[in-house]
Amino acid sequence: MAGFTVNKTQIIDDIIENKELFYGEQFSNLKSKLSWMDAGIYMDVRGLIRSNNFDRKNLEIIFRSKV
């Protein structure tokens, strides 16, 4: 089984550029737009948005253990 390399910086940039999608999109719809998305990332990003802590620094923190 072959693996793939994930570019954390690009994913964080994608999340920031598409922040508005996390407000109204359900996970399945968002997954079709951002193919690398998983349920854990989705919930963590939504949590940051809800708690008003959405910024690059906090996104980098959630990706330290995820990717």
C-alpha cells in the first residue's frame, strides 16, 4: 500500500482560504471540495471557529498531532 505526503502548510492555507465553507457546509459536502479533509480536522476547525480562536497559530497546533 503506497502512502502519500501531506503538505501541512498548503492544507492550513486551504482552510484559511475556505474558512466560510466551515460555517454552513456539512462534512460530506466539504470533503467533496477539499479531498484531504477528514472528520477530525473538520470538527477541530469548526471548534476553533465557534470558540473564536480561528487563526494560523491555532491551526498549526491542531496539525502537530494530526498530519
